[in-house]
Amino acid sequence: MTSIDLLKFMLPDFLVNHFEVVSANNTEEILHLYFDEKIKPPKEFDTLEIV
């Protein structure tokens, strides 16, 4: 299990479901997380046309 997989347990479900953790950098007391948005929109928007 990678450190990114472990981070997914600590993040809110919304972030895990709609964004992919690309990388994480730790500098002393600061943790920087980098995300890429997943292509699939939330299912609440299934009935809407997203432009």
C-alpha cells in the first residue's frame, strides 16, 4: 500500500470520489497534496448536460 492510498483513508469521500491524488510532498510541518479531477461528473448531475 502506497502513501497515497493511505491518504485516501483520511480525506473526505467527496475528494476521493471526484479527484485523484497525484502526488504528496511533505516539507517539515506542511503537507502539500496535488489532485487531478476525474472525468466522470457526480451522479447528481447525470440528468444535466455539462458543458
